[in-house]
Amino acid sequence: MTSPPASNADQAELLDLSVQDLCAWTTRLAGLESASDADTIECIRALEEMKSAAAAAQARMSAVFDVSQRRLQAEHGMPEGYRGKGVGAQLALARRESPSRGARFLKLSTTLVHEMPHSLAAMSAGRISEWRATLLARETECLSKEHRAAVDQELAADAETLSGLSDRRLIGLARRAANRLEPASMAARAVKAANERSVTCRPAPDSMCYLTALVPVAQGVAALAALSRVADGANTGGEERGRGQIMADTLVERITGQETASAVPVQVQLVMTDRTLLAGDSEPAMLPGYGVVSGETARGLTRAAPGDGKTWIRRLYTAPGDGALVAMDSSARAFPAGMARFISTRDQLCSTPWCDAPIRHVDHIVPKAAGGPTSDMNGRGQCAACNYAKEAPGWRVSPDERAGPDGRAAQLRRVLAQPHGTTTTTPTGHTYVHTTLPPPGAPGPRAG
Ligand SMILES: [Zn+2]
């Protein structure tokens, strides 16, 4: 996935441990064996401490990388307020995680290095994990630097203080210390937290999903109490559904305004082959906003939609054999709404490697200025953060370059034949290839 450029070799030699040493350790760990059960426990403890120490090393290096990248961006003439763009995204690619997680790790790293030295030392010594350090940083976020340093000293300087504490007890201890030092900031934090309220949806097994609302505690408790009351009332009338089922149905009915939860009331886009729809084929379908659903579930959704004009399902067929959706083309510079929706439906999620965020922008793989057409084949979906990160100097996105560098015409031919393969090049010269999960009916995912 990653090809370290030669220019980094010099830097690696400056470290006490070279990248090659680290890779050798990884290989040695694969063959690790213990002599006895007691030895196994010792090994597991040592490995756990190594994980924490490795995360601490990543944090220290990330903080240095942040300073260095900001300096480079300044040299490129980037205004001060914009500097730091894309730094977390580069860490995310290196850590093989989503850009939002990368940004969170960068924030944790700079906090530990610049404001919480005792927590960082505890992590380096293997006494607290990355997660524990994250909790300590999170619970002290609203404090002044001085007070944060005081909590860091109080909780993390002595190895015994955090020993044996569960996550909840650790959070409680940190909150108590923070409240004692800065009660007004903690109250202001609660007000600020209310601004983070949101609703999200993530897949659960068996064609189910978790619909999660993050709301102020009073509203959440009130909403649950309202659903409980409906369930209490319904049970007296010989209701066959269980309490949880009634509450879930009521939630869906009240949010969507439909009479019964089982009728699909809003636009649901399904990407499926005609064989799945008409011939009872077992090829799974894609439900945007959710992911893969079984062919039977997809057929069930199409049957559940009444044809009253208000309720409908948009079906996007994939061609048998290659899985390509119906081709669309436009002479416009920007992607027209219909085509952008088509591309979003096809790509499902942001096209950045390891990014799971929903698509907010559709852009050209081969830029319009370089002769790239405004077509579904040359379009790809991106989340807002990734679209923003790649505007920093040194980022480049191009069609999958694994076939070797060649002229623009050949590049264009390739991207039109293989619409979803892209290569992202970061400011350090590392490259990451990404291939979108193919739609239903396609032969299978290409290696990425
Ligand atoms: Zn993204």
C-alpha cells in the first residue's frame, strides 16, 4: 500500500531505532512463543506495554511532524490560519485509519507532548494505553494550560494513582480534579457539548442498523420516557409486539410521519442487478447510507413500497457481467445534480483510503483542465474533510498509477476503463492506492 520514498531513508537513520529495526520486530513477533502459561501471561503484559509505548512514540513523532509540516506550508506561502491542513490526514494514511481518527490522534499527540508530559511518560513506560491517555486529554480539554498541567501531574506523575482504575473511575477522577480547579469551565463545557448534538446511522448485523442520536441528557431521557409511555399504554390492549419493538416502531413512525413503521416512506435508493430484482438471484444489493443487504431484503424493500406517488424506491440497475451502472455523461464543468447523485450512489463512501465518511463532494479524477471529462467514469465522491485536506501543498490525486507512468491520453483511457481506482500522493511522497467497492453484479473488488 505504501512506498516510502528514498528521501526518508536519511531521516530514518537519525533515529536510534530505524524503520528496518521496527519491521524486524514485527516479523519476530509473528513467531513469538512462550515456554509456559506463566510465561504467556508475562509476554501478554510485556506486549501490552509495548503497544502503549509504540503509541507514545507515534505521538511524539506526530507532534514533531506537525511542526515540520506547518513550517513547509509557511514556506509555500500558506496563510497562517490555514496551516496544519492535511497533517492529520497524512497520519491517518500512515496509521491506516480514517482521516477523522487521524485528526483526533494528531490533537492527542500535540496535547500530550506540549501540555501533558506526565501522561505521555506513563504511556511511554507502558503504564497507560493510548485510550487511557485519550480519556485524560478529553476530560481536561476545557481547562487552562496551567490547570491541565496540574491534573496531569496529580493523576499521571505517580505510577500508583491510575493503577487498577476502570475507565469510568479514571474519568471520574479526572472530572473531580477538573471541577475542583475550574468549575466555571466545566459548566461552560456542558453548554458547548450541546452544540455537538447529532444523529448518525451505522450498520448492525442481519440487515439492521443503529440509529443514534447524541442529544443533551434531559432531551434524551424525555424522548426515551415518551416511547416508554407508548409501550406501557399499548400493552394493555392485547398488543403482540414486545416492549422494545413498540418503542422502535413508535420512534420510526413519529420521525417519518408514516402510519406504520414497516412501510418505507421516504426515498430509498437501492443498487441491485436486474437478476436480483426479477429472477430471485442471491446477488446482494447496496443500500446507500447502510451498505450491503441481501437480495431477499432488497426485494422485500421494493415490495414494501406502496405506489401512491409519495412513497417510492429509486432502483439503480447494474449491468450483468461487469457491474457498471448505467453510464451518464455531461458537457458541464461541474457535475450536474443527477450525475453527482449517481456517483454518490455508486461510490457509497468517501474515496479516500480507510475513510468511512458520507460523500459530500463529487470531483474529477482526471482534472477538467487536464482533459478529464465530466462523466460518471471520471467522477469520484469525497467527504468534506478529505476534499479540504487535499488542497494543502504537496497533495496529488490521480488515476491508479500502478500500470506505470504514461501519457495523459493513456491515463484517460485507463480511468475510463477502470473508473474507481485512484492514487493519492501525500506531501512526503508516499502513495496510497484506493479502489472503491464495486457495485452489485461486478466480478469482485480489485486489489487496493
Ligand atoms: Zn473522506
